[in-house]
Amino acid sequence: MSQEEESGGKKPVGADYIRPTKVWAYFKSKEIRVSGDAKPKLVQILNDAITAELEKVINKLPKFSKGQNIGEPKRKTIKLEDLGK
């Protein structure tokens, strides 16, 4: 049974990119509490930040500069050199 099925068909909070357990463990290690009503907003903020960073990586991929596919990525694979330092 999947997590979604176990939770009554609802998508778990933060299921897009992050593992909320890691987030809450980090806050716990810093002795910071997060209220129940703030958790979904915090997870959304983190997912938005991750999405923005992923878009930066995708935008660094080499692109076609001529022809029919101008502006599209030349390859669909992110390599280590695309990530910089």
C-alpha cells in the first residue's frame, strides 16, 4: 500500500521534493519547533526553493543555437560538469 493510499488518498505534505522527516529533524537538532499550521507553508517554501534551483541547473544545459530546435537543450542528461563546483 502506498503512502497516498494509507493517508486516505491525500498527498502527504511535502511529497513533491523534500523528505519532511529530514526537515523536522534539522529543526529539532537546532532546538526549533514548527507549529502544525506552519508546517505545510514551510514545506511549500522549501519545494519552491528547490524548484527554482532545479530550473537553474536545467537552464545551464547546452542549447541549440541554430536550426529548428533553437533554444532547446542539446541533451536531456545532466552531467557532473553541468553542476559546477
